[in-house]
Amino acid sequence: MQLETDNYWSATKHPWACVLFVLPLLAIYEIGLYITGNAARNGADAWLRAALAEIGVSPVYGAPCLLVLGLMLWGLVRRQDRPSDKVGVWVGMIGESAAYALLLLALSQGLWHVLLRADDVLGHPSQRIAILEMSAENNVDDPKFVWLRIVSFCGAGIYEEALFRLLLFAGFLRLFAWTDESASLLPITLAAFASALLFAGAHHLGPNGDPFNVYVLAFRTFAGLYFAWLYHARGFGIVVGAHAGYDVLVGLMI
């Protein structure tokens, strides 16, 4: 009898497939941090390491070890029905992640036009200037800068998705589903918006956060909704790959 996870569309959501897909990205990120002296550390990773340091856990090894342990335990719970064609699923997830990254890029370009049109109507030139200044900070002609950005993008894909989708979205979904037994779309919608708003707002917090910009906040909320949908529909591994891939496209090619 064929297992359900031998179907590619189901297999990508299986914990084993997600673990095998995410671990190489995590290795690239952690090795990159070591080589660059932590210059490429991602914000969500920095928050996690700071929190662990407060309770006496090493900020160097604590975060990656905790993440790997959590992923491996998640995989062990479902080891009996793990996909048989792991390589085929892994290759398919790469292609699918790239496709969803390109889709988000296309959608984001349309959304930016809408936001800039709103800027013309509402008259907030300072908001547009801030966006242009943030874009001008990129220097893709510097190989060291490019390497730092790629490493950081891998970290964003992993740690931000682990925090905002794997933990917060999934947690909110369970909470709202528990309060709404009608089997409606309301729990998913509420969980998506709650996690997306936290995802967008977190980028503006702390000494290293971006200056507040209403259009950037709106765009990141949209991106958070997209990633929540992708996590729910296609699984943790693909949303990690799509997030990292989108960041690479925007940060290095646009």
C-alpha cells in the first residue's frame, strides 16, 4: 500500500522532508557566521540568541542546537511514514521554492505600485525618500557585501519562518481553532493576520530595527500573509526556501 507521503504534494509537508531541506541552509548560515565573525547575523536569530543568553545558554551554539533539536524531534515523531523518495522530494522543493519566490517578487512589484500611488494621493514624500535611502544602502558590486547578504538571507528564511510561522502562526491557529469549532476559515485568517502583523512590526523594533515606514510595514504585512499561506499550504521547508530565495532576488538582483 502506497503511503500518503509518497505523493510529492503531501511529502513536502512531512517533517523529514522539511528537516532535510532546511539543514543545508542552516549549515550555510552558521558557517557563514563563523567566517564573517557574526557580521551577517539575522535579526530573528539575534533575538533568539539574546533570549537564550539571558537564561545562561551559550549564544554561539544554543540557537542552532535548539533549532536542530526541535526539527529532529519533529521528524522523529513522524519517522514511520517518512517519504521514500527523499532526493526527488528535495529537488522538487528547490524548484517549488524558487517558483514561489518569483511569484512573491511579481506580486510585490504590483503592490509597490499601489503603495506609491497611495503616496501620490496622500502626499507623504518623506516615506518615499526613506524607502529610496534604504534601497541605496545596497552595494552589490562589493563581493564581501554580496556574501554577507546571502548568508543573512539564509538566516532570515530559517529563523524568521521558525519563529513567525512554525511557532506563532501554528500556535495562533490552534488557539483560534479551539475557540471556533465551526470549521470555518476564520481561525486561519486570524492566525495569518496576527503572525503577519508581528512579523512586520518586529523589523522596526530594537536598536538595529528599520526606521518606521508605513509603506514598508504594509508591504511586510502582505509578505507575512503570503508566507503564512505558503506555510499552511505547502509546509515549513518550502516557505523557508521561498523566503530565502525572495530575499536573494530583491537584495542582490533588483
